[in-house]
Amino acid sequence: MSLWTQARRSARMNPSIIREILKVTERPGVLSMAGGLPSPDSFPVEAMREACARVLATTAREALQYSASEGYGPLRDWVAERLNASGMAVQASQVLVTTGSQQGLDLVGKVLIDAGAPVAVETPTYLGALQAFNPYEPQYVGLASDGDGPLPEAIAALRHDAPGTRYAYVLPNFQNPTGRVMPHSRRADVVAAAQRAGVPLVEDNPYGDLWFDEPPPAPLAARWPEGTIYLGSFSKVLAPGFRLGYVVAPEALCPKLLQAKQAADLHSPGFNQRVVYEVIRDGFLDRHIPTIRERYRAQRDAMAQALARHLPDGCQWRAPQGGMFFWVQLPAGCDAMALLPLAVEAGIAFVPGAAFYAHAPDPRTLRLSFVTLSPLDIADGVAVLGRVLREHLDALAEATP
Amino acid sequence: MSLWTQARRSARMNPSIIREILKVTERPGVLSMAGGLPSPDSFPVEAMREACARVLATTAREALQYSASEGYGPLRDWVAERLNASGMAVQASQVLVTTGSQQGLDLVGKVLIDAGAPVAVETPTYLGALQAFNPYEPQYVGLASDGDGPLPEAIAALRHDAPGTRYAYVLPNFQNPTGRVMPHSRRADVVAAAQRAGVPLVEDNPYGDLWFDEPPPAPLAARWPEGTIYLGSFSKVLAPGFRLGYVVAPEALCPKLLQAKQAADLHSPGFNQRVVYEVIRDGFLDRHIPTIRERYRAQRDAMAQALARHLPDGCQWRAPQGGMFFWVQLPAGCDAMALLPLAVEAGIAFVPGAAFYAHAPDPRTLRLSFVTLSPLDIADGVAVLGRVLREHLDALAEATP
């Protein structure tokens, strides 16, 4: 199509591999541990139904009309109060309601990234964030990371190795894909390093409420409010199909983010914002979220047991303390991408970890979600994974003279 | 805030004047003809209520879950069928559901505009499109236009005057802000000129269903499907608060648009898509839209009468054949921006036309919306406008020796 050859050709805009992978893994009959979907059993359908009816009975004209780009006032107030209870100090005027927190990532990229500018990300990091930032064509700098998150010295090094880094994008709580949580002391060190390096932080927290054993430490934004953009979401604690999240930014950035939001979709659906507010205004989440934690904890336990029982020697993982994912490193010589078609053939699916790296993927890694399958299906699925992996290792051993 | 000085500083990202104007015009007690809001009396609240209840009763788990970035299948099918009835030849696979058609504009800009690339727009054009394209930093080329739309020779000239123009953005039906409709013969000439110049078209059609006298001619996309991206919306025929629109693109562009959509917000709310589909699936719009046309036609007539009666000599306008707006040119020497504070003081509001130009605004123009006020309020409001304008003209005459 010569007519469209002037369309932007950035390599970063090529069709994503992950999309193709997920298509394969969503075949009927496949037990999928690939998706990042919350369990539909956790959706508060009855509360949603009541709230929809109430909004349409009382404020239909406002809910169905165009509304403010910033978001619905009472919902912004609620978000500010909730975050302040977690240790932050936020004004409602700093809260921008977005069409899922994915849109928050897009707006952050739109406002802060010029083509070629350095952006630092964890190793590995959330694939959807890379997809959101890619159209603005950053130069990614991978931050060396361990089981506690990015290394403070890697952030400190940005000052010299990547001057002008726009921000470091971090997921301190039950990170997607690794499930890791940043401990208290690491948070202090990461913030101190970022402050010294003059590198702002973008803190993404979709999973923070989904802790199993104890709540995670206070957000990075509580330590450094003027240097941190914070993103939250209702997708994991209510339902993703309403597409609501929020960005909390330092006052200095709010006008630019608001303008980018208005340009992007004018505003997030006012109806949805009012319905969600109706659902949560009376403390519903404090009753509802513990039921999600119970459910996910049991599934986490089932997967931890099954992995210990079925995976061969040489595999490594840590049971996550919250969130939705296990991150597994396969034995030396394995390639999760090569394993995937064999696994799908045998009836189970996962996401190869390579998709989550900005640079130099570790081909031995894979991500397993435990929240959409029952504990029994998890046990069955992991048993299949173990069997396929053993066969794969045997085949590799035979092929190697 | 030195920390954020690396934020993009493009002049095009500065806080928008229009936002400030609308704030002023929304004062309590002011009769506003400034907004671009559809009449809330036209919102089908009862049908929405039934559809919400039905979706939550039958498919809550799917409606509240993450869903496909392309949009809800039956809704995409419906859009394709509907457009094909208007003369287009569209496959459902070409339909991308968006978070309002504003998001369609953002995605088009994201996929097609590199910084500095020429983008052609009508004179004047839809302000929200300029806002959507601005973050991608195009060089706007203003297309000389008359009461029938952009001049074909202006499009033909792009070939030499602005080589590499990414697209020409046009609103053939009851354009915002002028209300003009592109007649049959102009459509043929515009498409022929664009084809010869090798310049793709982006056709925005939020108002096409709101005709008062006769339906507008077939879309430009029907004449040149492989060279035209078409945008539609449910905001003006159902309700804007659900934020649903769609983009129809040539097959060659669909993967890039889809990828940009996924990066922007993963998908538009699946709940909303299912509710809207439930509302419209049985032909509801064919019964509902005529009631909107009746309402708006009466308001259009009231404003046409009032303008003829109250505006002083030297003002020019044409009664629109559809849509939501009158476009008025004031007598020589007037500046609508200077008139606005006087009008607001007297209790009425409009939008100065200058906001709608990419270059060289005509300061004598202003936009009046007729759809949110009753015919009586329209008569009163225009009478006030006429009085304020006469006083302003008198003052101008006195000030000029």
C-alpha cells in the first residue's frame, strides 16, 4: 500500500509477539496460565448491578453527558483519601482519572518522552508499559535488578551513564511479571539513589492491595512526592471491564497530563466513574478485597505446592507474597519460547519471559498466572508443565553429544 | 520544578485557551451557546437501564473482564453493516472500537504523524482534532475552504506545496464549527484531488445522522475506501458519557492502529460496548435518531429566526442543514474574543471562532450551539447577543475618529 508508506515505521511499532502468543494460548481445551486476567469469580456483579441502576435513576443526565477531563470529583476525592491512608500526602487536584492505568502509562509517555530520550526500566518489566512507551520512541536503559527489585546502584549510575533520563519506571508491589515485592529498606535506597541522580520515578501499583501475608511497605511516592508519578487501578480489585485507573502527579505536571488526557479521549466514561464510586463509597473494598486475597492465596499455595512437586531439578522460583504471578527460571540450556508449543500441544500455556525485557531477554524464564484456574486445575496444569519440561530436557540431552 | 524540566515543552502542549473560555462560559446564570454537548433530553435512559441490567444478568463475567483490543465482535459487525447501508464497503475486521471518536483521532495521529510532517486541515476545523494531533507535532497546512468545504485545488496543491502530507483531515457532514455540509459534487472533486495528490483522507463523521432536511451524500470513504480512514461515534446519537466511537481503516493500516489502541488503553470498556450493542441491536437507532432530529430541527429554526431578527447588519451566517452549530461572521472591525466578556457579563456565552483555526484565525467569527437550550431560551439568548453586539459596534464607532 504505497499510499500508507509514510506511516510511521518505527521498529517499536511492529505487531507484538505477545499478542500472537496469547492467541495461541487461548485455544479451547488449553489450561491457560498465560493471561494476566483477574478471576471473574471475584467480580462484584450484584454491587455493580445496584450501582448502575442507582446512577441511572438519580443522575442519568450527568452520567451520560460529556464531563470533566480530570474525572468525577467524588471519585478523585476518594482516591486521594485512600492513598493518604497508605502514607501518601495527596490532594484530590493531583488525581487524574484514566481509562485503566494503561492509559496512565500512555499519558506519562506522551508528556515526558521525546524520541531518543532515555527511560529506565526494571529487568524484567511490565510488557504493557513498554508497549505504552514505545510509540514515543525512548531509548530504554535496563536497570539491573534482583529479587527485591531494581538495584540502587543501577539507578545511581543513570546520572553518568544515561544523562537526561526522563524517569525510572518501577513496580514495587508484586511486580508483573516476577511477583517480587520491594522491601522497606530497598525502597529507601531506591528513592535516595533516584533523588541523588535527579531521576524522577514512575511508580505503578496495580497489585498492591492483593497481598497475602502482610501489606507491602508504603509507596515510593510517600517518600518522594515531588519526584514521583503514581499509577493505580480499579481493574484488579473491582473489574477490568470498566477500564478505570488513575494517575497522581506532582502539581507541576498536572496541567500537561490533563491536556494530554483531554487530547486522548476527552475523559474516561463518566457513567463508569459514577458507578464505581457508588460501589466503593461506603467502604465496600474493605469488605471485598479480603475475599480476593483469600481466593488468590489459596491458588498461590496450590501453585507453590505443585511447582515443588512437579518441576525438575534446576528450576528456580520464589512463591510471591501477593499479586497474580509466579516467575520461573528453567534449567540451563532451556528456552521457554521453544517449550511453549510443546506445552500448548500438551494442553497448558504460559508466557515466555522474553517478552518482558527491554533488552537481553533471559530465554530461560517464564510467567505463570495462578488466579484464573482452580487449585485443582493448577495442580493438573503444573503436572503437565513438569512432564513436558522433563521430556524437553531429555530431548535436549539426547541432542547434545 | 527543575526535576520536571525535561518534560516535553512543545508549544503545542501549552494549556489550551478553549478550556479557559469554557470555564468562563459555564458560570451559573449564563445561557450558554458555547458548549458542544448534545441535549441530555435526547439520552435514552430507559433503554440504557434495561440494557445494563440485561448485560449484568447474562454476560457479567465477560462484560467485566479484560477483552479484545479490537472491540466487541457483534458491535463491530453492527458498525460494518450500518456503514455498508450508507454506501461504504466495510468488513467488520476493519472496525476498531475506540474510547469516543476523540481517541480515534489520537490513534490516527500516533500512527501517522512524525514530528514536523505536514497534516492538512480545513479552515476552520474541529478544535479537538488539533488537540489530538498536536502532541505528535505536525506542521499544519490550512486548506482554503468555502461554504461547501475544502477547495479541491487546495488539496491538489499539497503535492507540490507540502510533499509528504500524511493526510487531509475533513468533516464533510455539518462540520464543527461551521455547520457546513460538503455537497455531492464537492465530494467527488475532493476525492479526485486527494487521489491525484496521493494524500490520504481522514474523514470524521460524528454528526452525519443529525440531518434535518435530507441525508447527506455518501461518505468520502465510499468513493475511496483504500485511501480513507473513517471515524464515527455513538456520542451524538446515544450518549457521550459511555465514550464509544470507532475507526474504520484500510486493511493495510489496521494492525498498526490496533497496536496503538492496545498501547493506549488495552481496550474500550467491554461493559459499555455490550450495553450499547444491547440498546441498538434491534433497530433502536432508527426509531430514536428521528426524535433527536425533530428536537434539533426546531432549535435550529428558533436560532435561525432569532439571528435574522436580532443580529445587526453586516453579520453573516447560513442556517445549517444538520448538526449542532451556527457559524456567524461579525461585521468588519469586530473581534469575537473581545465581545465574549461583554456577552458573558450580559448573561450569554459563545465560543470565539479563533479557537478553530490552525493558522491565521478570522477574529470576526463565532460558534453558537443550538442544541442544549430550549427554543425560548435560544430566542432570549440571541436577543441578548444582538444587543451586546450593537452596543459593541456603537462603542467601536465612537472610538474610531
